[in-house]
Amino acid sequence: MTLNLRTIGIWILRLLAAAIMLQTLYFKFTAHPQSVKLFTELGLEPYGRIGIGIMELIASILILYPKTTGIGAVLGIGLMSGAIFFHLTVLGIVFDGDAILFTYAVIVFACCAALAFIYLKDILKLLPFKLKKE
């Protein structure tokens, strides 16, 4: 196996997205006060906090496993779309004194979007129907 720039770039995207999502799990699963405050403001405490944490764990594992990277990336896009939406509508970009959570969500979204584009053919194979070529 030879490592080329494409392979290295894909692994950087995978590791960055997964590392950020996995790092935030500690705060979700230990009921860190900032995490509890955030999900309380959204009206999703505690089930939303734990449920989203589980989904982020699943997305991270799928992203890191090369055969399922596309699926994990799509799941990551969905999760981060929700995070970005709530930051822009309910929580604010600056939450609890800093904008780090919003920044993390944007970084993960961008990494997952790039991975989904790279793995688009694999993702489309999972559709239960064929797309017509015009």
C-alpha cells in the first residue's frame, strides 16, 4: 500500500471529524454542566444529550472504518446540520462565553461534506432505486 496525498488527505478529514465528535462525548456522557445547560435550553435534556452522543459515537466509528466512511459522513452531516441550526436560531454562535462548540460543528460539517463528496459513489450504491442518467 502506498500513501499518496489523496489517502493522507482523506485520513486527515476522517481523523479530524471523528476526533472532534469523540472528544465532545465525554461532556455529553458525564453530564458536564455546560452540556446539560445547552440541552436544557433546547428542551432535550437528558434524552437528547445522551441520544445525540450515541449517534455521534456511531458516526465517528463509521467514519473511521474505510468501508463505511460515506455512511458515517452522511450521519455526521445530519448531526452537525442540527447543531449549526440550533446555534444559529436558539443558542447563538457564542454559547456560554465562547464560540468553540459552533466552530467545532462547522469543522465537522465541512469534513463530513468533503468525505461524502469523495465517497459519493459508495453512498449512491446504498439507495434503493437507480438514478437515471440524462
